[in-house]
Amino acid sequence: MAESMNAVIYARFSSHAQNEQSIEGQLRVCQEYAQQRGYTVVGEYIDRALTGRSDDRPDFQRMIADAKKKAFKYVIVYKLDRFARNRYDSAVYKHKLKQYGVKVLSAMESIGDNPESIILEAVLEASAEYYSVDLSQKIKRGRKDSASKGKFVGGNIPIGYKSINGQLVIDEEKAPIIKWAFEQYATGVPKKEIIAELNARGIRNRAGKPYGFAAFQKALRNEKYIGVLEQCGIRVEGGCPAIIDKETFDKVQKFLDHNQHYGKGNKAQVKYLLTGKLFCGHCGAPMVGVSGTGKYETYYYYSCGNRKRTGSCNKSHEKKDFVEWYVCEQTIEYVLSPERIDMIAQRVAAQYNDEFGNAAVKELERRIRKFERDIEKLVAAAFETDSKILREKFGKQADELDAQKAELEVDLAKLRIANKVHLTEDEIRTWIKQFCNGDLMDEDFRQRIIDVFINSIYLYDDHMIIFYNIKGSKQVSYFEMLDVKEKIEADEILKSSYDKLLAPPKNLTYEHPLFIFVNGLFGIICKR
């Protein structure tokens, strides 16, 4: 039989629909379909008790991967809803199979290649998706109905309970231990001592590891212990048997609230405005807030996380108030100034269009097509040669090219998403202007600039690099920052263009920071 008639069967059985065809029934119908039409079945892929709404199905993914090998031309399914109940997944994977020269066939649904058949296929896929969504909604309604009747509908079972026939019942072995723990805490015994005793009595968390502070804290707040069952947004008093009396439970809550408030009261109410955005330029670690007490007052600093934890970095401490003020001052002075806004808006829009525009998409598509042609040539050469060594060599080369193509396909997918976001000069200009007015000595104003406008800051002893948020931008990583620095240092033309942009002097100074428009990023480098 010619290879062009080779086919595989994909079968799936869902645990939610007990009246569906069994795996064996699906296979039998698909085999008969193949035999009637002269297809040779060369393999079977089977996923049992897995939903079709997700593409996270082991044999399904194996089938898609095997299609690259071009050992079969058809995938036969009992019905289209066995392939996928999600139109997006169905379209994506059918398109992927089509690229490999593979077509999906339905044994129970007669679908041709004419326009009417294509519409019919879309209708069938839409019906399958509707069925799946409708089934999901029915399951949710069923869960809510069960929850309203006080039935346990799933989730974590607190220590001290068991689930029997849809009801939470008391675990006679462990419930007394939990009751003891509540009573101990209500009398003022420290959590540390109680947790140690719980572990000594064999209490373990869900992973089978020693019971910890977080789990105990959560248990002390759990209203199931006083008989309140809250599920699916429905609260049922007396939905489960109580282990703890209301008086003890309320006393425990008062202790928890008091200790939480007391703990906060002992901490210095100092805001470190740059937390999460300030990083050490030497090692990339986050800069964390620290304090030191002098003879008459307390001083606050940012310290390199690696220096603080392990002493592995020699970055010096930075005064908190000065760094926060300086970041905002440089931003207002050189980025939010009227004469700069137009230039920045123009450069950012042009850079975004260069990197994420249609031309960039077409270039990636062209490179992917070239990979596909090269892979096809290698596969053809492997089939034509009688040499096992050459076949292995061609196969290895094809695999390497395929891996590179896969990476480009991921890049293309990301690029197409970015391509849908159109940044105009007016949008960028309007966005920047909202930060122009305010008092630098007002902490709320500085906080607003930092929260919304600042993307990340990399701090060195003699200079800092500030990156700014642009619509849809992610936080700039340490390695991206190093890549930007390397490009600037290596490219004399780039440096000279910045110098012309900023006017002399050429070297960085306090008065003249260096503007960055590289790799879709916008920022400044400031001397300190």
C-alpha cells in the first residue's frame, strides 16, 4: 500500500460523559472507515478520561509530534469532537497538521473539501465547543446546588475531617488533636510550641511533610471547624459537624487579630518606594530596604540583596531618600520636560514599529519558510539514500533545523501579538504628559511616578540606568540591561548619534544623561 494512504487513529474517552462511545467502539468504527476507503492504519493514539477542551493530552501531543515524521497522511477520529472541543485548539492543530501534509478525517461525519463542507466542519466544531461549555456550566450548577444542600463538593479536607458519600464527617482519630491545638492557642500557648507537639503526634501537611506555621495559621482561621461550610460562593451554617465550640473559636480569632496588629505596630512604617524596581548593577540582585540607628535618629538605606544575605557583592549602601528623589528628579528634568517629550514619542514609536511592525513579521515568516524547505530537502535525501550512515546524518541535521524553526515559530507568535498593539506618537506623548506636573518633595507624587512610569533601575556606585514603562512592556531583566550596555559600548555610531541628540559634552555628566532606544527599550543612563 502506498505511503500516501497511511493513516493513524486518534481516540479519546471523557470521564464526564458516560454515554459516549468507548475507546474500543471508537477504534472499531475508525478501523472499518479506514478499510472501506483503502487507508492503511499504521498507529493508534489513545487518551483515556481526558477532556477535549484542553490540548494537554499526552497521546494527542505525541501524535502531533509524530506527524512531523511524515509517516502518515491522515488522522481518523470517531467524530470531530474527539479531536478537540475548543475551536481555537482545533484550528491551530489542524493547521499544524496541514503543514505536515496531514488531514483530519471524521468516521461518523461526512465532510468533503467544498466550501459547504468547510462551513459544515466549522458548525460541527462550534457545536462540540458549545456542548463542552454547556457541560461545564451544568457541572458548576450541580456543584452549587450540592453546596447549597450542605454537601462537600471537593477541595482540601481540613485535618480532623473525612469525606464520606459527599459529606464531611469527623475523623475520630485526628479531631481531638485539632481541638487540643485550638484550646492551647486560646490560653496563650505560643504557636511554635503547639506546632512542635502536632508534629510529634504525627500530624502532617498534604504533601506528607511536617506541619508548618502557614498551615496552622490557616487552620486557626478555618470556619469549617465551627460547622460553617462555604463553597462555590455559598455559605451554609451547620453544613458540617463542628469540632470547635464558637466561644473558643472567637477567642482564637481575637488573639490572631491582636498579634497581627501588634506585629505591624512594631515595624517601622517606612515606605521603600523603589522596592521591586531597584536592582544592583553589579550582580542584578534586588536592592532591599535596611536601616541603621545613629546616636539621635534612624537612617534608611537600600542594600544589595546578595551583600545582605551572603556578602557576595561589594555594592555600597544607598541612602533611601536621595535615591528615590534622584530617580524622580532625573525623570522629570530630562524625560518629562516639554522639549524632550516630542523627541521621545517619535523615537519610541519608530523603534516599536521597526521591531514589531509588519516588516519584522514578514522577515520571520520568510526565515521559517526557508527552514521548512531545507528540512524537506534533508528528509527527501534521507529517503533516497541506501546508506544508513547518511540517513542518520540527514535525520540529525533535519532535527537540528526543526528545533531552530520551532524557536522562530515561538518568536513569531510573540511578534504577532506585539504587532496588534499600535503605538502612535500621540498616544505616547499623551501618556507621558500625565506625569509632568507635581511636587518632587511630595512622597505621593514620587510614588505615582515610580509605580506607573518606572520599569526598573540598575544602580552602580557611579551611575544608574533607568528604564521606563511603555504600553505593554515587561520588566527589564538584568541580562537585558547588560545586553543594552554591551550594544552601546560596542557601537560607536550609536554612541555618536546619542551625543548629537543630547549635544556636547560627549561624556556622561550629571547635566546630560544618555538616552537609550535599543531592543524596544527606552531609558536613560545618569551619572551620579
